[in-house]
Amino acid sequence: MNIPKTSFPRVVIIGGGFAGLELAKRLGKQDLQVVMLDRHNYHTFQPLLYQVTTGGLEPDSIAYPIRKVLKNYPNSYFRLAEVEQVVPEKKIIKTDIGEITYDYLVIATGSRTNYFGNEAVKNNGMAMKTIPQSLNLRSLILENFEQALLTNNLDRRNALMNFVIVGAGPTGVELAGALAEIKKGILPKDYPDLDIRQMQINLVQGTDRILDAMSPKASKKAAEFLEKLGVNIWTGTIVTNYDGYTVATNADLSFETETLIWTAGVEGATLKGIDGKDLVARGNRVKVDEFNQVEGFKDIFAIGDVAYMPTEKYPHGHPMMAQPAIQQGKLLGSNLVKYIQGKPMKPFRYFDKGSMATVGRNKAVVDLPHWKFQGVFAWFVWIFVHLFALIGFKNKMVVFVNWLYNYIRFDREARLIIRPYKKKGREAAVKKEAEQ
């Protein structure tokens, strides 16, 4: 990889997400050589992926070059690489561009979509975990309306305009709200020769309420907001199969749709070599101690979504969200220096700053540790928090200007099919149309 040799200990960080990037910034000014590996050369602000999907933002508004973050640290290096395997016995990492050795390894690979063993949904549904996936989904949504204009089959047209979102956590709720706003204010103007009133947005949740990780009050209010926007909410319903056209559930309920969006859960993105049964716990996450040290290893750490650190308050590990990842990255930045110097490390204690979700225009729900509120003020709080959390002044300004323009004009100008997407399973719909 042409990483120069140095007398400083080498710390390799795998993953440029919230946790990895925060750690790299903390270690960059220390007497260490820091090497970051990632399959993308940018950091993704995942909480706003749904806005790329629905045309509210362009992808470069929520992405930031990793090299630009590391450029101020002379002993920090970045390599664009797909990690294939870790060999702990030899302290070697094997990638698609070669091998690299480490003195200390930090796994910050984040999470990936969890289909819970449902291969049919995995093959025929759509995920929304990365920028490429969001762009594919944006293209598919717009292509559906273009196709709906061309078919004379009413059932096929309805299936093209029917959207099923599986999973009613913050991502699913925010996506449903955004689609409802598009249905209300944008699509009737873009497609005047389509009856947009026939467009259906179905939000399917396996538990008895949406936003079940938030307070009951937030869940109830979010449900009210969505229902007023015309979203159909189905709780206590589990999707069992999807062939690309028909969605089957565990209840006496099915949907005909050409777009199933899976936001029902994530699992840790473990690596080969650190994925043995004794190392991996619930949610496919790597077991770590209170210092984020991987069990059984003195020189390997894991932080963020991929780290499983059960505590009395969080018996199943910390929430797989940005805040725990950022806090673990910050703490490990000081702990690793202490560890190398032979000093005692500080145990991780997660400070829950709260959670929030927006539900369309002027509507949001916010749960803070000592205060819970909903409505317009919650929406402004949501906007401020997300603008503040974005990396880079330019990104903050671009997103703010986009939001201001969209709010005033009630428009989303990024509804572009930049790269057409050919959906798996579309043959089933075409075949069904031909049979009819």
C-alpha cells in the first residue's frame, strides 16, 4: 500500500463512518501513524439518506471526502480498499489492494441491512443504507411513475404507484413522511395525466407501535402526523415474502407493489477473521469490554455499530446510532494513547442525548432525557441538530439553502434519474400484466 515506515506505532482504522472518523481526528495529533481503510473515499451522513432518495438533496450534500478530514494530520493516511480478512496471529489485514500490518487495529465497519434471513425480500426489495442504494431507489421511484403513464393495466399502474416501507423506526417514518409530502405537493404537478390520488404509502411495523424505541407519546403523535398525511400504518404485521410484485405477511393482508423498501433493521458488519462464534453476539456484533477492546485480544478494538458492549442499562448493547459511535470514537482516541503508554483506560459510559424523527413539513417528534415535545418547535430542533452535525461548512450551507428553497417553493429539484435502475424481480410484474 506504499505506507511509509516510521518509528511510531501504527494504528489501522477500518471504516470511515461516525466512529472511525472521530477516532482518526483524535489520534491525528498524537505520536502515532494512523491508516484508515474504507471502500468509499467519503463519509456518509446517513440520517439524511432518505432526503437523497426523495429528491430533497443531492448526494454530495451529505457526503464528505475522508482525505479532506485527514489532510491536516501529517502522520495520517487513507487507502481506498475493501477489507477481505484480518489475520490476528500475524497482525495482517488482507484487502483487495494488498496487505498491511498493524500494531493496533480498530474495527469501525458500522452496520449493514439485516433481512433476518428473508432471502426473497433481500433479492427483490430495496435497501437504503448507502448513497448508491439511495440513488437507485430515487431512480426506481421516478421510473415507476414514468412506467405508470405507459401501462393500460389498472392493477399494474396501482402496483407501480404503491409503496411499501417495512420498518417504522426513524428511517422508515421519515421516508414515509417525505413520500407523502411529494404526493401532496409535487407529483400532481409533474404528472398531471396520472391520478396521483391512487398512490398508496404503506408503513409496515412488526411491533405494536411505530418508533418503538422512542416514548409512547412520540409514537402516538408520529402516527397521527403520518395518518393526516395519508400514510397507511400497519402495526403487528411481519412481511414473510416478496416476489417483486406481491408482498405476503403473517396476517390476512397482502400488497401488490413494485417497490418494497426495507428499513426494518441492521446488523453489525463484521470482518472475516474476527467473526468466530465466540467473538460475535446478538445482532452480529463483535463482543468488546468496557474499553471497546475485543474480547481475547490486547491489540484489537471495535467501536460504533459493530461493537457489542452490554451494560446494565443496555443489556443488548448500545443503540446502533450515530451518538454512541461518536462518543466511543472520542473516548478511544484518548484511551488508546493511555493504553500504549501503559496508563489505565477510562471505561465507556454512554450519555444518551435523546432521539428524534421528522414526519414531513413542520412536524417532528423529539425525546430528550428530561423533556419530550412534538410539532413545529420539534421540527426546528431537528433541523438545527442535523445541520450542526453535518461535516463541512459547505455541506451545512448547501443543505440549509436547499431546505429553505424547498420550504418556500414546496419543491424538490433533485428528482432526477441520473442513472436508470433496473430492478430485480420486475419480470414478475411484467409476467402478471401479460397474463391479465
